[in-house]
Amino acid sequence: MLTITRALYDQIVAHAREDHPDEACGVVAGPAGTGRPERFVPMLNAARSPTFYEFDSGDLLKLYREMDDRDEEPVVIYHSHTATEAYPSRTDVTYANEPGAHYVLVSTADTDDAGPFQFRSYRIVDGEITEEEVQVVEAY
């Protein structure tokens, strides 16, 4: 299960809406070994595409060095889907190389009449997708 604060949830959703119609992407880092998302790091979608996202390699290297210096790890890796449901595509699965991370997808398309977006979380390990519950809390 992903437990995330309301503030982080709102920041991820806001980023997805701001970058629409392009896909948004980013990371929420947390103290290594805790599994607790704490530091919101919105990233630039280097692809600038409504159907694909790509982290800028220089920005990603900088982020990983920063996380290493701060004894953090990527707890949540998120991106948006602008025209489809919040479910990992084959490309998303191919790029999922952090087996301990929660992969959050936000859909900015109203695909299920549940409102203007969906916020869903998955574990992706060795190509296998497992959806997990999301618990939004006010604080940890």
C-alpha cells in the first residue's frame, strides 16, 4: 500500500494538470529504507509529448546524486496519462527500473466518469504489474 500525505498527493495532481496536454513526470524522494515519500521533485518531461514521458538524463543524474547525498531513495515515481486511464503502458513497464518504488499514474482524461483525473499506484517488478491501495493521510 502507498501511504502519502494530502500535500504530496495534491502536488502530484497539480503538476499533472499544469503540464496537460503533455505528460508530467517526477519523483517523490524519501529517507532510504523507510518507504516514506517526503520530498516532491517535479521533473521536466524531456519528450514534451502528450503520449510519452522521458526524464532528462542530466536532471535525473543530478537528482540521483542529490538523493545519494541526502541518504534518500525514490519512493514514488509518477507520471500522467493525458488521454487514457491511469494504468501502466508497455513502455512504462519497460522503463520501470526501481523495484522498490511505487509507480503512480495520474490520468488527466475523464475515462471512467469518476471525475477529471484518476490517481493510482502500482508496483512493477520484473515486468509484473500489481495495483496497490493508496491511503491519503494528513501527516505521517
